[in-house]
Amino acid sequence: MHPDAQVLRPLAFAYARLAEADRNRDTLQLHRAVNDLKMVRPVVLIDELPWNEMGHPDELGLRCTDPTLRDIEIFLRRALFLQRHRPADQVLRPYVPVYKVVRTSGIGVRFEEETLATDAANHIVAHRYIDHLETEDDVARLLPPVVSYDRVETLRRYQLVGDAIGDLVPVRITGIDMFGVVTWDDIARYRGVTDLLLDLADRPDFSHALVRRLTDFRKSELDQYEAQGLLDCDPYQLHCTAARVSDLPSAGFDGTHVTRRDIWGRGTAQIFASVGNAMHDEFDIEYMLETIGQCGLSYYGCCEPLDRKIDIVSRIPNLRKIGVTPWADVDVATEAISRRYVVASKPNPAAVAVPVLDKDALRVEIGRILDACRRNGCSVDIVLKDISTCARRPENLFEWERTVMEMVRGY
């Protein structure tokens, strides 16, 4: 047994007890009810934390030396930390996942950027990207990605983790349980924001050629994932939101080979916050039909306000969930969404980036979300995410959780 096992075993034992608890089972049912459009009450989640500010070195300090076991230690310590301090409606898998080692050859170009940071320990930085896709020739030189599965390395990691903690908690090889497509976010990183936006207006044919090629690449990757048996239909999180749903896997699932019809697709075009409906539809939604539109269910939207774009987003087949950001009008969005889709509501993370949490302002913000969803019959999960800082005061997050959970329990 690896020496790091002595670090992991008490963590795994504690994790297993929580994963097997009635609370975890009951909370999973809340997640499922929301995504089934039969909400019992809103689900509340907190994700994308500034872990460098969370403190508690006894709970979060890492001690494993092996890279694979260190990743498992991170998984366990963070899950236990959240359960102790602000669980909200967090759910735990009934197993520890060991992810399939999947590699891609890339497309022949990489992101190149200049960054500015205010905190060296925080991964949130400012970016200025260098344009590597200026011309038709640049686009023509892009290479179709080749996906490969390293089965030997996957099994090595699985054996290592299983030997360390497999007698305390199940260990499971896990595949890709969500197909994410963020084509325009990628283009923004390959090109920079200004050039991208100007070309949508000034060089529409070039912009179409670029998104066409990258869309074809993503379709090819999905084909390869499916052909190589790399997909998985046991999701517990859908980009920070609730993932459990009765409609997945599909009715045609054979219990063995997972296809695109058995998983969530998730798309977004955050940079399109700056474009109108017709352009958004033409340059992104039309292409999403070929990617996430082929999945069993789809979730669209991230930080871009979609409150006045529900009509175009609704064109995506099997759409089930729509992101509603702090920059969207929640009253307009929920009226358009109604009972047709789940509202993935994202309160403003700036609320916790202050020396003292303003609970009165928070109650107003969350109250407006809850009132709008109640008035329009919406199922909703409320997710505090994109938290670049909590002002080095983790108590802000704990107080946010307690305040919002009190409100939804009285919903």
C-alpha cells in the first residue's frame, strides 16, 4: 500500500459515511425534481470557490506526494470541508471517481496571452489574447483533433486509488458525463475580444468559416468519444448546477454503451453578451443545433444575459435548462421561460467580496429571484459561482449559505 494511503483513509471513511447518509439521498431527489420540472423547492449550490482564501490549513492542507493520490485528496478534503461549513444542497457521489485519461492532439494552434494578477495564489487573472486566426489561411491550417484513450494509465490510477481506499469507499472509473461546447469562448482566446467582435460585423463570411471549422472539430471529438466508449451517464454536477434527471440516460440505453443521447450537452457564448439576437442566433445557436442539440438534454448559457433571447435559445433541441445571470432581468427571463425549462439562476458573487456580508441586500436579491420563479411557475437552482474572492473572509460564504437556505426552506 502506498504511504499516502494513511493520509487518505480517514478522509475516505468520513466521505463514505456522508455519501451513504439519508441527507445525501434526499438532496439528490431535490436535484432530480428540479431538472424534471417538478420542483419541491429551489436547490442551492455554491461552487468555483477561491480556495486560496478559504484558510483552515488543518482541513485543506495537502499531504499526499503522489500526483494521482493528491488529486483524490483534493477531492475528498474539499467535499468534506463544504459539508462541514456550508453544505447548501451539495450532493456526494456514492463512490470516488477516477477519471479516464483522455488526450487530444489539439488543432494546431494554442492560446497565447498576457496576464495581470492581483493575487499570485488566485487563478483568476486578467487576460489579453494574441490573435492567431486573422486570415483565411490561418483557419485553413487548423488540424482536426484526434482523441485517444490511455487505458493503461487509467487502470494504473484506478489500481493505485483502489488499493489505498477501495475497502472503505467504492472507487469507479468515470468517463465524460457532459459534452461542453464553448466555441466562441475558445475563439475569443485564440483571437482576442476586439478582433472577434469587429469581424462579426465586418467579415461575416470569415466568421462563419471559423465557427464552421471549429464546430466540425467538436462534432468529430464527440464522434470519437462515443466510438471509444469514453462517455458516462452518471453525472452529479452540470457546470456547478444540479445534474440528476429522470430523462437520462435515454429510454434506448442498453446499460453498456453510452451515446450522446444519454448525456447532457452544455453550451454558451459568453462574448455574445455584446451582440443582438439575430447575430447571436446566426453565429452560435445555429451551430449549437449540431453539437449540444444532438445530446439527450441540453443546458445553455453562462455569464451572458439571455433574458431577451429565450426565443432563439429555445431552438436548441432537448433544451432543459437556461442560465440566468446577475446581468439578466430575472422577471423578464422567468416570464419567458415559465414552466418549459429550468432556471439556472446565478446570484451576484460580488455579494461575498466585501468585508461584511450585507444580509439585507442579499435577501432582496434572492427574494426577487424566488418571487419571479414562484410567479411564473419555474423550477430553479440557485448557484453562487465565479467567486474570485470572498475578501479573505470565508465566513461570508457560510453566512450567504445560511441566509439563502433559510429563504428556500420557506419557499
